[in-house]
Amino acid sequence: MKRLTLLFTIILPLLIIMALLNTVTLAVRADDVGGIIDTNTTWTVAGSPYIITDTVIITAGVTLTVEAGVEVQAQPGTGLEVNGTLLAFGTPTQPITLTSTTETGPGDWEGISVESTGDISLNHTLVRYGMAGLNIQGTSNNLVQINNSTLNQNQTGISIDENALHRLQMKNLFFSDNTSNRVFINHTDASRIIENTLLTPQPGLDGYEFDYDTLVLFVPEGITLTLEAGVTLFMHSRTILSINGHLQANGVSGSEVIFTSASDSGPGQWDVLSVGTTGSAYLEHAIVRYAILGIYISGYSNKQVTLVNTLLVENDWHGLAAGIEAIHRLRMNNVTFYQNGYGEGSERIHIRSSGNSHTFRDNTTLVLQPGLEGYEIGDSSAIVPKGITLTLEAGTKLMMSRFSGLTIEGNLRAMGTNGARVNFTSLGDIILDNWEGITVGNGGAVHLEHTDVRYGTANLTVNGLTSTVTITASRLVSASVDGIVVNEGTVNVACSLVAGNSHSGIFVTASDNPTVTINSSEISGNGAGITNTHNLPVDARTNFWGNPSGPSGQGPGSGDTVYGNVLYEPWLAKPICSPSSPSWQLYLPAVLKQP
């Protein structure tokens, strides 16, 4: 009996220990996973938690299904690579968790990697403590669908190749306490956005960041990149958002679409949003900030770039620029320009020549916008050719660089109002920075109404027998030589001011049959009022010459001089077109008529 008792005393504990060891061994063998999955597999709640000891690779054509309530724990340096299909459908009460074994912080494990042949669908799933919660790469149409899920405390929530962006579909995906709550867009060799792509806002998502310097995020012809309201696109130093397809930014008031630098902290931190020849864009309630140049439009086409309720702010050079061949493509409605231009508030749209082209290629309308000083042509002269109309709406200013000019062979319409005049001036809008002025030729037609032209060498020069100029309620002032030079053509001036020009207010040359009429206007403070070297008369009756006594020179008074065949009688004692002008007096030789 004692032997039996001793036997049980020794053997029974051994049996218990062996049973426990066997149980532990079976548990480890049941829950440890790693290596290649090459047959359809299901991870069940009964087998949970699953411990990834070596990276799990789902081969192409194979599906791994994870049941609701399952927890997957990955050891350091391991991950889940999807070349086939991953289905993880949790529920609000039984979510699926993919985490690390240590759960010490971001980067504990590699996260989920989705290759070009892979597709996944996650619902009510938590992914945490990974290097990247999701790393998506490769060109295909296999989808990455994530709904009602959370990316928490990963180094990066999502990292995705540029050419895989179209595969990502998110709905109610929470980004929480990741080192970066951004979707990082990676550029690979020769990659580009290859399919129509939608960038959506998600709870806690800061935005999408193009994560490489000196490269281009390229939207090719035929492809649309859409940014929904509330999306921010972050760009790094020297990066370009290049649109040869279509860019659609669907912001709303209070939830704008934002294009900015990675640090979102100051001007000049990324290059430009560039729309090429085949590109088009529609931006509504958008903000473009902190670039070297906010938006640049290039290339001749009929593809429009439309900006509505948009803000161009704190860009280093200009908020917007366009090639002269492309400026007609621009449409603006309530576009605000603020603090662009080296932080000095240079709020101009820059129009630049393209190679040897200095020509407006299509009908173009320049419009006033909030905060916009005007448009500048800063590197060359410009031509409006036959068949093309350049229109400047009320309040618009066009500035030209020194020694450059604007040639009109088509049509120029400057339609200001008394309270919102159109202006043509030098680049610096100072007399020392004079430009060549407007030249009309080859049958061109110019209509100036409530328009100021100043600081030109000659503010307006008219050539060509069939060229016509109509000027109403306008001011041609402060030219370094002549206010108006007429070689040929027909010029009609009414209710306008020609003043402060260094030589003649109006100079008519002895060329082919010019027709010049000016009336109800003021001609004063010029080197000479009108100089006519042609034998045809200039009709300059009923004008004010700067003095009630009339013109000097060939005239009897002490006002601006007239030379040559100039009809100046009767003249005005005071200008009649200024809103503040008193009742006017008409002077006839030796006869004073009081009102």
C-alpha cells in the first residue's frame, strides 16, 4: 500500500505536468500562423487569438476570411501580405482587431501590405501599432475597401503608391493617434494616377500627402482626379501637381478643398498646381496656398480652368499665372487674391509669352476679382490678332513691362464704368517705368469707355486705313512723348481727358487720310495740345483747353497750343464731362455766352 501511495505521489504530478505541457503545445500550434496561405482559409473566433510569427502571405487567387470577433497579433518584423483576397467583416459588437503581440506603440509590426494582385474588404476592423496600417502598391483594378473601421497608433495610417490611388475606397474610416494621420502617396518610377480617382475626407484624417521631393503628381489626359469637400492635399518641396486630365475640387463653404505644403506653414514650400494643354480644372470653394506659384495654365486649347469661390493666398510669386496662349481658358467667379507675391501683396495675374508666341490665341475676357490688382504682361509685347477680341471688364487693370506694348489687329474692348474704370499702365504704374502703349493697326478696332491709359511712350498709336478707335469718358495721360498718335485710320474721342503728355496731346502725321474728331473733352497740360502735320483738318471743336481763353499757338488764348489744320472754335470755358463740373461756358471769338 505504501508503494502504491508512493507511486501516485510521484507519478500523478508528472502526469499533470505532462498534460499541461501538452495542452500549451497544442494551443501554440493551433494559434501560431505564418508563411504562405495557398488554399482558402478561415480564421475563426474559436481559434482566436492568432499569433503571426512569420509574415503571412496570401497567394493570388486565394481568400483569407477573418470572422467577427477575431484578434490577430503580429510579432515584431512580421506582417500580413495580401496577393489574393482578405475579407474581414466585423460587427459593431464583435470587431476584428489586428495588432502587435507587444502593443507598445507605433511600428511594433509591419501592418497589412496589399500588392497589385491583392484586394481586401474590411468592416468594423481595428488596425493598430503597425509601421503602416495599410501599405497599398501596384497597378491593378483590385479594390481596397475599408468601412466603419479604425487605424490607431500606427506610424502611418495608410501608405499608397500614386498608381494605386484609384483602388482605395474608404467610408467612415477613423484615423486616430497615428504618428501621422495622413494618407501618404508614394511616387515610383514612371508612375502616375492611372484611373479616375476620388479622394474623400474621413474622421481624423488630416489629408493626403505626396511624400517625395522634386517630383510630379501627374494626372494624365483622360483621367479625372476628384477631391471631395474637406480634403487637403499636402505637397512637398519642389513638387508639382500636374493636370493633363481633369481636376475636380468640390468644396463647400466651411469645408473647403485645400492645396498646400506638407508643413502648411509658409510661402514657397511647394511648386505649383499646373494645368497643361489637354488639362482642365473646376475648383469650387478651394484654397491654394504656400506654393511658389499658386496655379499656372499653359497651352492652347478650349479646355477650361474654372475657379469659383476660391482663395489664392500667400503664394511666393503670384497666385495665378497663364501663358498668353492659354489665358482665354480661365474663368473666375469670386476668386480672392490675398498676400501673394513675396509677402508684399502683389496681387496680379501674370500673363507670359510662350516661346516666340506673344499672341492671344482666342477671345479673352479679363475680369476683376476680390483683392486682384490686375493683370501683368511682364516679359514681352502682346498681340491681339485679326478675328480675336480682348475684353477688359469694369475695374480691370492691365500692366505692361518697360518697352513692351499691346498691338491690336483684332478688337479691344475696355468697358469701364464711372466708379470702376479700366486701366492700362506700366508694370510699376509709374511714369519712369514707361511702356510702349497701345498700337492699333491692320484694320483693328478699339473701343475705350471709362478707361485710363497712362505712362506709355505714346499711350495710343493708330495705323492702318481701316483701323477705328472710339474713346468715350476716358483719360489718356502722362505719356513720355504723345498721348495719341494718328498715322492713319479713324479716331473719335468724346467727353475725355488728354492731359500731361510730354509732347503733344494728339499728334497727327502726314500719312494717308487720317480722320480725327475730338469734342466735349479736355486737352490740357500737354507739351502741345494738338499738332497736325496733315493737310486734312482735325475737328477739335467744343473742347476745354485748360484755360477759358481757349487754345494758344494758332489759337487766341493761353491754353494748350494747337498747330496745323485744327478746328478749335467754339471752345469750352470749363470741362463739361466731369461729374463735379459747373455749368459750362462756350467761348466764340469775341463773344461770351453765359449759361
